[in-house]
Amino acid sequence: MKLGIIRCMQTEDYCPGTADFKAVREKTGAFAGEEDIEVVGFINCGGCPGKKALLRARELTKRGADTIALASCITKGTPIGYPCPFQKKMCELIERDLPAVRLLDHTH
């Protein structure tokens, strides 16, 4: 798996993505059962309302990603307890525009 992770811009000031990288390294969460995982990029969504997430996903695929994961800060609201209200729309846009790319709805 060549992985690109899109995270919430609102949480990046205090979350360095440690749990995301730990889940990749230890193959837990969305990565359970995966053999080889190479992170090709880690980027934010571009801010609310997530309109840039598709552009970021396209760029990650240009750089080799065959899988895009929306970080758990977007889908589960960790660590602030507030899931992104635009998550569903971001997923729809990415799935429609990049049908060959696997989309994971969380990381850990």
C-alpha cells in the first residue's frame, strides 16, 4: 500500500499525527492486516469546508498513493471530540473523482 493521509487543518496546531504514524507502523486501526505500507504524504484538508481535500488527494496520487486515508481527526473527531461536518462530502468527491483509489475513513 502506498498511503496518503489527509488530516484536519483545525487540529494540526496541536496534533503532530503521532497516533496516525503509530497505527501505520504497528498496522492497527484501518491498517490492520496490511503487509507493506509506505507513507507517500501527510497533508491537511485545506481548512473548512474541506474543498481542497480533493485537490490534495489528487496530488497524493500523483506522488504515488494508491490509498488515501482521512485521518481520525476528520472522521472520529479525535483528539478534540468534534468530527468534521464536511467529511461525508469529502469522501463523495474523492470517491467520484478517483475511483481507482482506495479510501479509508479513519486511521486509528
